[in-house]
Amino acid sequence: MTTSAAAAQPGPGVLRRLGPALCVSLVLIGWSLIDTMVPGVNEPHYLCKARHWFNPEWCSGDFFLESSNAHFVFYVVTGPLTELLPFAIVAVLGRVASLSLVATGWWLLSRRLGLSAISAVAAAAAFGCIATAGNFSGEWVVGGFEGKVPAYGFCLLGSALWIYAHGTVIGRKWVAAGAALGAGVAFHPVVGLWYCIGIGLTEAILIAGATFRGLRGADEQSISLARQWKTFGKQQLCLIAAAVVASLPGLIPAISLILNSPAAARDQRRALYFQVFRRLAHHLDPSRFPLRNWIHTGLVVGLIGVGLWYVRKRCLADESIDRQLTKRTSSWQLSWRLMGTLLLVAAGIGLAGVLVGWHEGRASRLSDWHQRAAFLRYYPFRFVDGLLPMVGGMTAGLLLTIVSGGRARRELVITMVLCTVLMGTAWSSRRTAPTGYTDARFDEWKNACAWIQKNTLQDAVILGPREGFGLKWYAERAEYVCYKDCPQDARGIVEWDRRLRLTGKWKWTRRIDSRYGDGGPVLRKDVLELHRKTGATHILTRRLREFEQDPVYRNRYWRVYDIRETNEEREALEVREAAESAS
């Protein structure tokens, strides 16, 4: 081997640095692929939207796809890929790339917190075990591929760089931290902004504490306090300026979506109610959170508190432990103080959400429901719900680092046990069909969608069932309305509700001149009327009664009906309308 070739080979030092980070990536990616089927619950929602953004001709006429685009940067990045590659390949590649970013941030943050290389991997597995066991408001970090996953990756990276920057006065490290946090905002404004707000409030708490201590001190400390404020101002200027610049590609479309809504004031209030207290109540209304979510969150908080208390007790009793952690990073105590304060800020925001959102009975009966909803719509529980299991995992990794006493073999064994538990739990809870489907029913659903893709025109508009999953993903045809695909602008939400009410009323109404409401078949004239009202060309159903007309496709569970007018029906309608106008 020549000298140049040998130099090109990665040395053992590089492998030692990259190996653990790669192992964290493998843990997160393996957990995602084992636990969450492709497509995951939100992947059809996001990837179909990205493809339509890049190619508006694809599924043109779909109400949701043609609504506002709240995650612009995600669509810009993934849109071209969805046009070149199958959805499933894009989903897997997206998971690998975004979770590798999460793993990079995780690795850097764990090292700032004093974890050993092996314990950092164990911490990732412990985080997975905590997250798999439950959550507070339905938030998840590892699962499918959507805009919030790279956003969490950038926020973790920004948090690590922010902690690292505290070891310097000002400069590039603060700019780098701000740029990473801003990138998180660009990919997902809600996730990224809560992290930026949390770090900003943490900095405010720290400088307020320093000011309080300085005001009680001597003149020399007062001079030092003035210097601290000057340094603080420069640091925050670097952090905020970089974050704002990096966030603009995603922040501007999100803000314009809110400020430039063409909907009337009444429709904006209706949309707010539908969004917070109906469609997303399982994420936004604390009165609807199950008891098990509260118990799980309380247990995690308790375990973190006990774990950090034990670490502090051991460090006070044995100075060698502090020296061991300081050898990895001299500022590990400062790092934990920063992370602990950040978690307390996140918990405070979540508590504010509980106080604002808690209610008895129907929310519409509250005189101030719209003020409550105006805050709840921004997911105040998302920050703490995502951060808490991460800090729990890091705490478990720190405990392992201390308990192992530097014995790599012991750390490795415990890490392998945690990884095995995580993967085993993920595999045992894995679903091969979406909620509401059996495996056989889901297989036949995909067969029905494949038939629609092959046997209908590209401008077809499908009216699917309420439990429909990924119709655009599998059939590549527009939908008239889909309960899962709710727009994020006020006018779109109101129209979404109108369409759901219209189709729901059609499915279940009782009519004097139709046997449909009395248990008989659905009459041809009823489906023609539905076609004229909605523009839908086909109905895909499992539950509806047999129709007067024959289905164009049928399998064990699903039927497809063509509800367009035939030439004969159109001519008959024209003759009847002409006769009525003449009379």
C-alpha cells in the first residue's frame, strides 16, 4: 500500500469517534423500522403532499393536496425524491437520513453531558424504552418520516452546540448553535420554535440568577455583573441572528399562513374549534388525555429526579467519580444544569397548557374557549413530551457510566440488554396493518387501491371510507375528503368539515323516496346526485349497503362503484330539464 493510500484509510482514532455515533444511528433506525410499518401513520400525509407540491398534476383535484403548505422546506427537500422514487423507498431513505441526524445530535449532546461512548448508545436504547412505554400528548420522535424528525435532529444538534458554546465567550459556536436551531424551525416551525423559546427562557433564567447574586455582592462583583450582561447580549445576538436567518425559509410560509388567511372571522373561530377540540384533541386538549399518559409522565419525572439525586450523592461521596466525568468533559455539571433548566422550562410551558386547556364538559360551552384554543393550537405539550424521554435516556446513560466504574465490559453487557429489550418490545408491539384494519382487510384494501390506479383515469376523484389509510399513496388518485388529511389553514379546515358533514349525511340520511335509509340498496339516483354535488367519480366502500348498480370492482371486503353519469343518463337528464323549463 502506498503512503497516500494509507493516509486515505480512516485511522483508529476516527473509528473510535465515529463508531459509537454509528451505533446510536443503528439503534434509532432499527427501532423505527421494526416498530413502525412502511408507510407509518403520517407518511402518506406528508409524502403525498410533497409530491403534489413538486408536481401539481399528480392527484390534481385532491382537496387536501391543493390546500396551504405549512411545511414548505420539507416539501422542497422531499418533493423531487417522491417524483423519482417509489414512496416506500423515499420513506425508508428519509428515516435513515433524519434519524442519522438525530443520532448525531444525540451523540454530541451525550458527550457534553459526560456519558461514555458505550453509555451514549445505552442512553439511546433507554430513551427508546421510555418512549415505547408511553407519552403524555401523543408526541413521538422516532417512527415514520415527516418534517418534525429532522427538526428534532437539528434541535438536538443545536442544544449540544449551545451547551458547548457556554464554554466560550462569543463567536462561531454561538452562531453554529443558532443556525442549527433555526434549521429545526425551518423543517417544522412548531417543534423548532418551542426549542428556541425554551433555550431563550433558560438563558433569561441564568442571567437573572447571576444578576440577583451580583446585586447582593461587592462593588467588584457589580463590575463583573456589567461585564456578564455585555457578554450575554453579544451571545444572544449571535444566537438569535443565526437562528432567524436559518429559519426564514420555513418560518415565512408558516407565518403568512396565519396572518394572511382569507377566511372570515367567523370561519377562523370555527376552524380553531374544529382543530383544537375535535380533530387534534388527542394532542391539544389535556382534558382528553388518558390517565395512563399522566401516570407514565409522572413516573418518568420521578425516575429522572431520583437518578440525578443519586448521581449528585455519589459524586459528593466519591471524588473519583467527578474526576472520571470531568476527564470526558470538564463542564459536565454545567451541561446538566443547562439541560435540567431547559427541561424545567419545557415542563412549565406544558403546565401552562394544562392550566389553560383543562375543562369539564364540552369545550363549546366555555365562554372563553377561543382564547384557550388560541394557545393550545400551538402544541404547548409537544416540547416537554419530546424532551422528557430524551433526558430520561441521558440520565440512564449517566447512571450506567457511574455504576460501571469505567468497566467497558459491564457497560457493553447492559447496553446490549437495553437494545435487546427495545427491539423486542418494538417487535412485539409492531402492527402490520393500520388501526382499524385486520391484516386480511388491509391486504384487500391495497388490492382495491391497485385496481383503482390501473383502471381509472388520472383525473378520477375517489370518495373513500372514514377509516381509509393511504389511498393517495396506494391508488395515486385524488380524494374528495379524508378525515386524516385535515388542512392547516382556516378556510381549508372549514371546507374539510363541510365535506365530511355532506358525505356523512349522504351515507346515513333517511329519505322518503329512497329505500337506502330503510336498509335497501343505495339507489342509482342518489349516487348521481352525490356525483353532481361533489364531483367524485368513484366510491370505495366496505360498510355501505349494496348499491342498485353493480360494482366495477369487488374483492372479499371492498367494493368500488363508478358514480359518473353515463351518456344515456346525461341525455335523459337534459331531456327532462328541457321539458321542465318548457312547462
